[in-house]
Amino acid sequence: MSSTNTALLRKLPSVKALLFFDVVARHLNLVRAGEELHLTQGALSRQLKALEDHLGVLLFVRGPRGLKFTQEGELLYDYSRRAFETLGSGLRRLSVDAARETLVVSVARSFAVCVLAPKIGRFVQAHPWVDLRMDVHRYFTDLELSGADISIRLGAGDWEGYRMLALTGDTVCALCCPALAPALEAAPAPGLPANTVLLRNAERDYWAEWHGCGNRPIDLEATATVQCNDSAALIEAVKAGAGMCLTRHSLAAGALASGSLVPLWGQQLHDGLRYYALSARRSHSRRAVELFMQWLEAEFTA
């Protein structure tokens, strides 16, 4: 074993500690996690404390209503969950009936919630022999090392060497619920009606690009703001009348079609990004991968 691998082994916590963490992170409640693991709260707390000491970071904030992730804890849970799912998938593949196939699809969370989830039943009904596992996440990893067969992600299509399928021809648009639209449409730029709230994506804020391409200006400093790091949650808040937002048309298409959201000012932003499906090189020859890519093409590009 190389010295690099030996050093890595010294840094890695035990699999048991990571499993305990994964169960606690799933419940965010020591009582329910303890019941699943058949451990007392005290024993589970000691295991978590030992893991935090080993890693040198705080994973949870403990409060009267349960646990909340720290930033480090949420990131570790994202990796641990996918690691255990990948390990489980690998073990199942060793013993699964040859007539069945497991297909792991890694999907950006907002796309999974807003776009893919309402459609996915059609694939399952057409191919019941495929054990489909949707890995919904916020962070992208190397596709070849992730354990996923297909990854659906937002980008410019610059992943060289991969089979890619463009799923959306995307733009960014300003949206609100129907009740707020008349006042927002009538307001003179750059102001907005009193009490208007801007819901802004903390990780992908489009306002600078929106203003830069000549769209209707907004006085951001004079407007109340709520930041959210998830587009699906942001869209739900806007549908409920919380305010207005900029978001990708593909994510809001269902709400626009149903009339629960309406576009503002007839303006859009073309930022050159769209959602793509990429298939892992090691999975190209698999029947389930080919069928899923064909299904995506029929659903999104027909």
C-alpha cells in the first residue's frame, strides 16, 4: 500500500461512525435515529462527538427542537448518503437477477423536483425491470467516481468526452403569482410597488446579468429581499404570493402552464446555460442507460 493510501486511511473515520452519522442526518432527531440503530441517545451523542473530534468540525447544532446541520454537516451528509447508496447499489448488483438492471441517475435537486419527478413514472411503467435510483443533490461530483450512470445538470455543455443530451433550451425570466402581476407590470422602473419582496437565489443570482442585457432595471438596494439556495423552494414561495423572482423557465414551466405563475414585462435573459443529461463512460453499453437516454430525448426534445 502506498504512503498516500496509508495517510488517507489514518484520516478516514470508521464506517460505523459514518453510518451512525448518516442515520442521524436523515432523521435530524436523536430519538428516532436511536430507535433505528437500537442505541440510546447518550451512546449516539458520544459517537457523533467522537466523529466531530476526528474530523475537527462541528456537524450539527443541537437545539430544543432537535438538530440542525452546520454547513460542514450538510456537505458530509451529501457525500455519505451517496457513498452508502453507491455501496448498496454495488452490493445489489453482485446478487441481482441478471434480468433486472439498476440504473442510478444523479439529478440537480431543483430539476428533479420541478421537472423530472412529474414525468418519471412514465419511464418506470414502460420499463418495470429497471430498478431506478434517483440521486437528488446540490453538489456535483466527478461522474465517473460518483457511482451514477447518468447525471442531469445545468451547464454550458462543455463536458468533453461525454455523451450529452440537451434537455432544455433555457432562458431566465421574471415571475410572480397572478395577484401581484398587475401592480408589478404598471410600476415605473426602477421602482417596485411598496412591500414587494425579491426572492433571490443565493447560489445563482441572475440580477447582474439581467440588468447587463438591457432588461427592466430594479432598484435592488431599495427592495426587501429573501435569499434561498434552492430554486424549487424559491418557486414555491413565489407561487404562494411571497414576492417575485428571476428563475429558469424550464423549472417554472409547469407552474406557468397551470397559471400559478405568470411572466413579467415580456423580457428574458439568455445566459447560454441549459440542463444536460450526461452518461458515464463506464455505463455507455448498458441497456438501461440507453433506454433512459432515449426516453429523455423523447420527453424533452420531441
